[in-house]
Amino acid sequence: MKLHSLKNSFNRKDRKRVGRGDASGWGRCAGRGDKGSGQRAGYSRRLHFEGGQIPLLRRLPKRGFNNPNHAIYSIVNVGLLDQAFEGGASVDEATLKSRGMLPKGNAGLKVLGDGEVSKALTVRARKFSASAKQKIEAAGGTCEVV
């Protein structure tokens, strides 16, 4: 076996060699168009640039308001707490994070009332829905607002 006899096992397209004469199909302007900054070396167009036309993001109307003080709570349903914890357990944000049941970086824990509770749990959270509080207390547990 010699170097000149080696061949790839799969086909690769040859690279496009531009500026090699008109016969190649990529001569003269080399596919860059006539004149202007886009034809020059080192040119990079701004992101979302539309050739001087008003960009899409500026053509669309502004709507709504983003409240900088809006708090996003991590949500857990009582049915999930009933499955994950034994009776008499103390449930708080740190316990749920250590078990991987909460995402990082939210404003606090809110407990919602989807599901059933059959065990007495001590739950500490920022907020409780009315149905969640009722179900936890009916099962003999307590709800503590942190």
C-alpha cells in the first residue's frame, strides 16, 4: 500500500474554490455580488440586519409590561408530598431541593392542593393554596408559612 493509493471510504464534496476565473462559475465577484462592504474581506453583518429596512423587532408593536418585582414560585402538589415523605416528616424547601424535587433559584415554595394526603406532615412554605392547607390539616398535619 502506498500513499497515492489511499482513498476515503466515503465521498466528500470538494470545497468551493472561488475567484478562479469565469469558467468555474465562481469567477469575477466570487459569489459576493457587486461592490459594497459585503464584498470586502472581514465584513460581518450585524445580527438581524435587513439591509437598511426597519428590522422585524422594530416593526412589531410593543405590548405589555414586565414587572421587575414579579416573584416566580416553585410549585409542589400535596399528592407528590404524600408519595415522597413518611408520616410525621418535616417538609421544607431545603428538604425538597436535596431530593431533587425543586429547581434552583426561584422565589420560594408554594404548595398546591392537587392529589390526596393520607399522612400527617409538617410543611413549611412561603405560600399555600386554600385547598392544600385544608387537605394537610385534615390529615393531621400542620402548615407553617415561612
